Amino acid sequence: MIADIFCKRVDNYGDIGVCWRLARQLTAEHGWRVRLWLDDLPAFCRLAPHADPGADRQTVDGVDLVAWHDTMATLPTPGDIVIEAFACDPPPAFRAAMRDRRPLWLNLEYLSAEDWVAACHGLPSLQPDGLSKYFYFPGFTPATGGLPREKGLTAARQAFQRERGAQRDFLAGLGLAAPVLAQWEAGALLTTLFCYPDAPATALPAGLAAPARSPLTSLPDGLPDARRPALLLAPEGVAPSLDDCAIAPHSGVTLARIPFLSQDDYDRLLWCADLNFVRGEDSFLRAAWAARPLVWQIYVQEENAHLVKLQAWLARYNPPVPARALIEAWNRPSVPGQESDRSDVARALAAALAPAAWDAWRARATAWDAAYADQTGLADRLVAFCAKHREKG
């Protein structure tokens, strides 16, 4: 089976991340030959550093990469399946060739937990040129297109999370200083941060410094819980306001900057952490599959449509009340003129980290991951969908 996946980067990395994971999984697990068309190779290379940002055609991890330019002189013949990610139309010349080849054409939509998704998943849309395009909606129920998850993910994660030494070597490889690693080895609360520029990130140190937070490991003799350290790891360039944030010297909170990571290394970072603040779609799901508590910053949409999507997910995730309050506060717009005062986030974080609330949140995160571990994922369902409709066609 030959498939073309078209991806245009909008303004972040989530679109590319979703398409890259899908392309690799279709290749590795289903034996498809995938051509991934990308309009921003330099951005892609941040997720896959071994790729060449200047190559028009190359193969990376078994996937054929095509640098997508509107002025391309020659185009390959369309494959058996054409997937446009998030309503990015293929080039006009490619569309013209599709009329002769007549591949199965899918529009891979954004993820949503809303109820209407199941009713719209798989519906065809007849195009003016006579081709039909099918809407493919990822989702959380069997009536949707499923969620991206590789078959070996659970085993790989569990093996890594059991090996404290492997985690230490990984964190050291990120360039963390010896004193920071020593704090982690002493049982520090390890929190990662990947957020949009409007996130109330400067509220995190105060929330993490709360003395009531629950211990995760046994502490060295004589070290009271009130002095238990907390580490906040964020990629360079994310939440730059934290660099100017006055973190009290005796708060026990340390901010450490790390490089922008490849997808596989970012997974490992999430697996190391105790709490993950994530954004968008790709990092959100990867944090969910870490089986650790997560705080999701959803992508802002007009007329606050994103808040409806957030509530739909929260209804399914069903976190403990303090965790839900934190997630809602994290996504609440700042009051104009009071952007620097987000004490509501700090209070909500402190409450969510209190012993009983934290234990309940950790248990919920584990159960949420387990509930989806044995379900068929997006790639499996997509392959089955394509096989069914090609038989009809």
C-alpha cells in the first residue's frame, strides 16, 4: 500500500508531530510505503534531527519525505491512499492526477472528545471534481478513528520507568548540572513544561514550593517534606518569563533549561517526570501515555470553542476535583491588566499536589492510560477503514 500524507505547519509543531508519528507507525507496523509531504522541513528537523533540512527528497526511518513547494515542477503519481492532515489541500497538479488515479482520499481531522465527533467520523464529502473525501476523526470512543499509540509503547515505557539508572543517564544527557541531578536523586518532584506563550507559567514556582505536596520517594534522613525540592524543566525559548521570575532562594524550586528534543527523547522526558504540563495535541497524548498526571493547555480557538473541547475531555478524563481546578485555571484567560497576577494557578497547583489529591491524581492517570492501552489505535483503525472502503470502491 502506498500512501501520501500532506502536512502544512500552521504555527507550532503539533501538526507535524501527529503526521510524523502516523507515517512512522504505518511504515513500521503495517508495511505501508508512506510519502510525507512537508512544507516546513526546518521545523520538522527539530523533531527529527537526523533529517536534512535542505533535501527535496529523502528517506528517514523508512518514510519518504518530500519537501512540499507550490512551484514543484514534477510530482510523483498519487498513491493508493491520500491523507490530507487538518484540511490542507494537496497541490492542484496532484489533485488533477488524483482524478485519473482515484485514490482513497481522507481528511485527518483534529482530535476532540466532543460527542458529535462519532456522528461525523467516516462521512464522505463529494468534491466538485467528482472525487469523494472522507472525514477521519481521531477520538476516544470505538465509534471514532482512535488515538495515536504504537503497539510497543507500554512495554518500552514500563521498562524505562523501572530503570532509575537509565532515567538518570537520560537526564544527564540533557545537560542537567550535577546539583540538579542530585536533587532529582533525592526525590525531587520533577515537572516538565511545554506551553504556549500566553500560559501563566510564572505562577508555577509558587505552586511547586507549597510545603504540603506529597512525597514521591523516601527522602534522605532528616530532610523534612517542607524542604523537599521541586525541579521544573522547560525547553529553551518556552515560557521565557520564567527566566526573569524571582524564585525564592529557599523555596526548594529549581528551574532548568533543556534542549528542544526529538519525539522519542521527548517521550522519555515525559516518562521520567512526575507531572507534565503540555500543549496542543501531540504532546498532550504523549503525556497521557506516560501514565503520569498531566495539565493540558489547549490551543485557543475563536469564540472560546476550545474551552468546550477542554470540558469534553475533562468529562472523560474525570480527574480529582483539585486537578480539574488546576487544569481549568491553567486554561483560563488572564484578566486584562492583571496578567502577572495568576495566584489562582499557584493555589490550584498547591492543592492538586497535596497528599490525598496527588495520590488520587496519580491513580487516575494510571487508570486512564490502562483504559486505552488495549484498544485499537488510530493507525490500526485507519488501515481497517482504508481496506473496507477500497473493497467497496
